[in-house]
Amino acid sequence: MSPDSLVILSTASLAALATLSAVFAWSWKGWLDLRRHALDRSHGGDVPVANRIDLADLKERIRKLEAIAAGVDL
């Protein structure tokens, strides 16, 4: 293989990997938004204390997963 074709192949592979990573992160964020919406709908109004603690824990987990999906170090 010539060096030129190797550079082109490497660049194309890197671009494809970046595109797939971006699509995966976007899909993950959409799934997390869907789960957050479902949690908000199911836990509206008067919620017992134990359920509020569980809900706060789940929201914290979602926040951490969103940070991971966005590539942010916590």
C-alpha cells in the first residue's frame, strides 16, 4: 500500500469512528431524556420520602450517565 492511500484510509476510518461515536452519544442522551420523562410522569405529586430518595438517586445516576455520554470528567 502506498503511503497516500494509507493516510486516506486512516482519515476515513477516523471520520467514520467519530461519526458513529456522535450518533451513539446522541442516541444515549435521547434514551436518558425518555427515561427522565417517564420518571417525572410516574412520580408526580405527593411522593413518600423513601420514593423521593430513590428518585433523587436515579436522577443523580442519570446526571452521571449524561456526563459520561458528553465526555465530561466528573
